[in-house]
Amino acid sequence: MPGPVRTNGMSSAAAAMQMLERKQQVLANNLANASTRGFKAETAFARLMDNQLAKTDTALDLSAGSLTETHNSLDLAVEGDGFFVTQTPNGERFVRNGSFRLDTDRQLVDERGNPVLGEEGPLVLPTGTVEIGEDGTVKVNGRVLQRLRLERVADGVQLMHEGGTQFVPDASRQAIPPAERTVKQGFLEESNVNTMSAMTDMLAVLHRYGAAQKALSTIDAARGTSVNDLAKPV
């Protein structure tokens, strides 16, 4: 059985201030990425640990952002769940930001220059008209090259942000069957950050932080009184 949580007024107020500072950092990062395509907002919450004060954790909001039409044949978006897969120096990563381009070798890459992976490896596109179907099939001048890799994770899995719009896949990753895919060519997914909600939350956090700070000062003053005044001999 877990033991009782041992806290006092000062430690509780200090822990609350630390949690609120972390929440404010998360909200500020969300707002800073409100215009970053493919960005997923985070939320911060407190989790009570055994025999300890609350610990601050974060969770990703994987809900889809709105789609913007660009008419660029190499801009891609995924409707519903799922991620494109790229090859980075640190291993494979998931992305929702489908702002892709061709490098000097005509290899399809993301904004960082990481190769976008198809089911048979990186995609090299010859010169011609590029068509990408809803199931991710890539054609150039009507000739099928290969199909993009699209993967998902199990419901409830928390992915780790890396570099803003990259996500580290976990062991539950699985390929999305072609019939369940909806890839939109000539579209990009916007950030899913709700700016008005984030700004309102930031103001609420500021008020709560001020209240915790005041409580800490009040407890400190009361302790000072008990030490300096009540302990004096009559």
C-alpha cells in the first residue's frame, strides 16, 4: 500500500508554483507554434506520486488541424489519424507536416531535408507530372513508382515531440491499410492550437500563480511570527 502523502503548506504552495510555471511554458510553446504547420498542441497536468508531491506531466493533443489548399503537387496532408514516415539521423520519425520538396537528387524530402519513406524505401521522382492518390500511391507521368508509408499508433499512446513537428514512434506503430487512408495532394495541415483558448489559459495560470505566491508569503510570515514573537519569554 502506498504511504500517505507528506506535505505542508509551504511545500504544497511551492509545488503548485512549479507546476504552474511548467504549464505556462507549455502554453507559451503552443502559442509560439500556432502557425507551424503540422504542430500538435500539448497540455500540462499534475499527477500525484506515491508519498510525494504532485509531478507535472504533459500530453499531446493529436486532433487534426484544418487543411489549407496550396495547389502544390508535393504538399500533402493526411485526413484523420496517421503520419508520414521520414528517415532522420536519429531514426525513423512521424510527421504530419507534409510540406515536401525534391532535393538535388530528386529525392522527396521534408523541410529538414530528411527523406520521406515509401513502402519500398526513399522516393526518387523522375521529371514529370506528379500524382499522389488518396491511398498514397505515387505516380509520375501516369507510371506508378511506389506507395507512401502511412502509420498510426494505438489509441491512447502518447508520442514524444521532437523538433517541434516530428514525433518519435513507439512500439505500437502499425501500417495503415491502403483502403483506410485519405491523403490529400495539394493541401497542408495547419497547427491544431486554439490561440484564444491558449491565451485564456495563460491568464488563468497567471492568476493561480499569484494566488500560490501569496499563500507562500502568508505562510512564511506566519512562521516568522511564531518563531520571532511567540517563542519570546514573557
